[in-house]
Amino acid sequence: MTDPFALPAFIVGLTGLAIAIVGAITGIVSLWWQIRTRRRGAHNVRVTVTAALPIPPFGDADWQVCVSPANIGATPVAITGWGLEMPKKRGTLVQTEFSPFSDNLPHMLQPGTSINLFWPQDHVRLAIQTHASDLTASQLRAFVRLGTGETVYAKGTGVPV
């Protein structure tokens, strides 16, 4: 004779297994999302360096080194300074004459925004010749300083001059 409670017990067991699998998948997805948003919430700034030719409303256009910090995090971050770092802990080259095209510092960089910081290429070449004549522009690395005291560097070395 067969047990009349065998089929209902099997269905209840199968339902419990399905609920456990859904719960495990949901837990894994939740953990992944928490890790992703936590990492995004930190100060996360990406620095790029390019050559730019901003066109002024008057006068001649001049090629400039453009350092662009972009806030890819979820919280605002202050940009307090920037410059070019020489290799082997030899120090930094910092701009003393500000380009009229640059955004003013300090600047509060909101999430999802970026700013452009310009330095005329002629002035960069002069700074290299004056302070580090044995170096080339390809050995320099652009950086920005955050309000937290942290320094964020461009991904690779080299400055377009």
C-alpha cells in the first residue's frame, strides 16, 4: 500500500528547494551590487591628459596641455591642485601662470562631471628646460590633488608638447 502523504511531502520538499535556490541567487546578486556601489561611492577620479587648441574670442590660438580630472564616483570631491610629476621622485612641475581657459581651483567636482585644466605647451617646454633639462615630455606624468590630500595620476606617462 502506498503512503497518501508521500506526494504532498515531495511537493513541499521541491518547493523548499526552489525557494532556497532563488534565495541563494538573490543573496549573491545583492552582495555583488553592494560591492559595486560601495566601490563607486568612494572618491573615484580618473585623470586624462591631451593636447588641446582652445579658440579664444580674440587673439591667436595656442596649443595647450589639457589635464582633465573626471569624477566617476558617486560623491563630490574637491580638486585643489595639479601638475606634472618627474620620474624617480625628482619632484613636480607646477604651473605658476594660469591659462584663461582653465577652470579655477579649488573646484568641487560633482559626480559625473569633469573639468579642463590648461597649461600652454610653450610654458611646459620652458619648465622642462629650466628645471629638468635631462628629461623629455614623455617621462612626465600628469596628476591632480584632491581635497582629501590624495594624489591621482593619469594612467600612463607622457605629456603632449
